[in-house]
Amino acid sequence: MKKILVVDDEEHIRQLYQEELEDMGFEVTSVPGGAEALAAMDGTKFDLVTLDMRMKGMDGIETLRKMKEKDKTLPVIIASAYEEYKQDFGSWCSEAYIVKSSDMASFRDTIKKILG
């Protein structure tokens, strides 16, 4: 079973993503921030990460950079409510950028496209 790490400071978003991904057949770990995500990576090999951009403490760009330092092949999907991060050079090493929405079709399609 493929493992996905959900990183988002909003609990309801983490729960929504976790339910969607578990329904798709994935094993899901969810954490509220960058430091927790990096700690989770120390003990587990994830197949994909969904990453929020605006979080307390370490933001998404810094978290993404540190994740790629640990595992440069790890696919990361940026899931943000803010489109302006799409233009940030630091976000370009992600595999996809999706804008958060109540319509989960784009989220599911992006996951399927990357993980097959």
C-alpha cells in the first residue's frame, strides 16, 4: 500500500484529505507543520506528500526545500488556497500545484496521475 504524507495546519483540511486518500486505498499520515513532516520522514518512506504553503513556523517553501534535501525523488503536491505561490521559484520543484477547493476531483486526479 502506498503511503502519503499530508501536511496542513488546518485540521479540517487534514481530515478531508485523509478521508479522500484512504477511500482511494492509500495509507495516510497527517501532520500540522513542516517540522512534524520532516520528523515523520525520518521514520517512514513516503510515496507522495501534499503540502500546504502558509503554515505557522516553517512555511511550505522551506519545508519543500528540506524535504527535497532528504529525498530528491519524493513527489510533492503543493495544495494551497493561494495561487500566488505558483509563481514562487521555490515551488517549482514540486510535481504539481493545486488550489484548495471543495471539489476534490482535481485533487484525486492529480494524485492518480502521479502515483498511477
